[in-house]
Amino acid sequence: MPRIKLSLPEEFTFRLERSVGLSDLNYAKHLDSLSMVKILHEARLQYLASLGFTEEDIFGLGMVVTDLSIDFRSESFANDVLIIDVGIGKVNRYGVDICLRVTNSALDSVVCVAKMGVVLFDFDKHQMVAVPRQFKQLVQPAESRAA
């Protein structure tokens, strides 16, 4: 079966640590995939907060997730400490790719890599809008902005 291939950025600019709780486990007693989606969502919100934004207010615009891909690589269990690194991949006219790498700190093994495609959205007009230049400058590496 073919696996998805996710490209990760060269640089991760934000890090979050989170312990795996008992409520994060499934019947096999390892980290549930739905819990991982929630962990990735939390990491995105914390990343935005580190920049001074919320998903409802990025220079007056909202953020909507349009796609999510997760490539699971190893298991994780209760009380494991996960390190979630966040970086920005591709930036296009209406959105960006938020890339995440989740590592089990005790085993130093990658639990998963993920990509969230997000667009900037005007909730009053119910439409996508171009990514503000100021936001691009905050999240894009300098070499990408020059290209």
C-alpha cells in the first residue's frame, strides 16, 4: 500500500511538549489517532498564540483548516512526553501549510509527521482572502520571501 509523503520544512520555529494522558489511549492502550488530531490542533493554536494571534483573529481574519495529513511512524503510550515541533511549509495566495513533527522524548523516535493546509478566511463575507503580507513575513523563512 502506498504511503503519503510529507515534505517538512528545514526549520521548525515553535515547540510544544505534551504528556500522553489515559484519555488519549485506545483499546490497544496506545495513543489514539483521534487524540493525535486533537494534539496537532492544540499545537497549531499554541503556535498562533506564540505569534500573538488566535484562529479567529489573524490581522482581522480567521483561519480554516482545509486538509490534514498524518503519517504515523511509531506508537506512544500513557505518560510518554511528546515534543511537537511546528514550522511553515508552502505559502500560497490564500493559505499556508503548517507542518508538524511529533517525537517521543523518551525514545527519541518520531511518532508522526503531519501537514495542515489552512486558508485565511473572512467570516463576515464567508470567503477566502489572500494571506496578508505581514503574516507571510512573520511565518516564512527569509530565503523563501526573497524568492
